Amino acid sequence: MGAQYSSLNELKSNEYLSRFVSEEIISVNDPFWNQFLSFRLQSPFTTAHSKLIDESCSIFLQQFEANNPKTNNYGTLIEVFIRLATAVRDECDDNIVTWQTYSALFILRCITKYFIEIDSEQNLYPYFLPQDNSDRVSLMSFFVDNLFRASIDIWQS
């Protein structure tokens, strides 16, 4: 993941993936996201390929599960996805932004699937809540709205 084409064989040595799942808090404006989301990995179109991706990512997902309560990089990735999805709507001609949006969505899918399989939806929900006690709308509302909009925009492009 990060910097062009990726294969499942390269995951173990991928510095961007290792940083993402580590104890490091990555801010929403960190240039890391541009590199991390610039990978191209074939989407799983079969159950066997999906299982292969799950198996290849399992060690990273376990590390991510342990570190995310401290880092909230999952919530940050959601915010990055929302920013990218908005950019796709505004600039549909930018293939890089479209691909980064797709990559963010793919990673969110993998993480969310893992969280739901090993835990429950109730324990996933707090990641979508506002981080402070203000009247901000939860990330869940923005995420779902942008998920549908981006899906439509990407499908049409």
C-alpha cells in the first residue's frame, strides 16, 4: 500500500501500512495519507481472493485493533475519506483523487469487516462519535452521506 501498484506479497514490508497500524497518531492533514492511499490492489471479486486478502492482512489488523483505541487512526481515515469523497464530487476529472478515495474505502471495508467479525457493531460505533463534547455531528452521518455520494460519483465516472 502506498506509492503505486501493490501486491499481497509486499504487505509485510510496506512501511506505510506498518505506520498506519502502529502506535503513532497520524493527523488528518499528514502527507502520509497521500502516499498511503496511492496503492493499486486488485479488488476481491471471488470469495477465495477475499479470504486471501483477509489472511494476508490479519497480523496488521490485529495490531491495528490493539493500537487504534490510542491512535484513532480509524476515525482519522474516515475523515480523510470524507475529504476525498468531497473532492471527487467537486473534481471528478482527477483520477488520483478518485483512486485515493477508492483505496480509502477499500481499507475502511477491510477494517470494518474485521472489527465486526471479532467484536460487535456496538464497539465499532464509538469510533464515529465526535471526539469532543460539542454539538458536532457524528462522523457516522458524514461518513454514510459521503459513502453514498462517492459511490455514485465513482460509478458514474
